Amino acid sequence: MAISRKIKEFCFNRQRKKIIRNKTIVNYYDAVSIGIIYDASKEQDYVFITQAVKELQKDQKKVKTLGFIRQKKMPAYGFPKLTFEFCTKKDFSWNFKPKKQEIKEFIEYPFDILIDLTARDIYQFKYIVGLSKSNFIVGPFDEKWNKFYDLMIKVNDDCSIEEFLKHCYHYLKMLKK
């Protein structure tokens, strides 16, 4: 197990060294494009993200989401739509490298802000965050992942994605360039 993890980390770190990011502080008002990654395993979280996307679009934001489905079978709501993409564990190789083209495109897209709403245990999405070309990356506080984020927000472990997203908006609106 430890050898496998070391090999995964080695491959990931080698890829991460090649990433060139235009790291800049971007507040909510200046952002044009926003990417959101989240755990879409529960339908109520998907419904909430759908509403959040509508609100962002009202604010003239270009939004793209990537939801992770933990179930082996894709639920009825888990089929791609215009701003919604979904993936499962099978869309990643043994070392968490994405196999699906849509995931690769999501990583390559230089969002003004990328918001990570995922739990600490979805390593595939930490891979996406670590390789993202987004200008400003926001996520939950965790010492283990601090090198991936530009802004980390500390919340309770039982914090819902609704609550966490509200915290993200609050701090993103406070930022000054």
C-alpha cells in the first residue's frame, strides 16, 4: 500500500512541476469564469449546485461544474448537461490520472476562480485541483493539501456544501486586488 501511494505521489508531483498557472487574487466581482467541483453522490447536493449555478449566471458568470459520483451506476441526474459534467472512479486511472476527455479539459481551462467543495477523501479531485490552470483556487482547509489552494477556508467537518459555498462567496467578495 505504501509503495503504491509513493508511486502515485511521484507521478503526480512530476506532472505538477510542469503546470504553469497565472496565479492571481481574483475577487467575486472581477471573476468572469468560475469552476466548481463537488461530490454529486447525493441528489440534494446536485440540486443545490444547480441553483447556485443559476445564481452565478444571473451575476453574469460563466460557470462549469464537475461532480463526482461515488456510486457504481450513474444516477438519473448524473448525465452531462451544458454546464454540468460528472465522473466516477472508473474515469481515472490507478494513479488518479483522468481518462475522460471532459475532465482533462476541465483541468486545462483557466478559470478565474475554481471552488473545491469536495470532501478530503476524494483524491481524484485533489489531483484535479493540484493540476488546475485556474488563476485562483479556493477550498476547505486541510494541512495536507495547502500547497494546492490560494485561499483555504476552515469549517467544521460536518459543514454542508451550502454552508461552505456561502463562506466562499463571503470571503471572495471581501478580497481586494
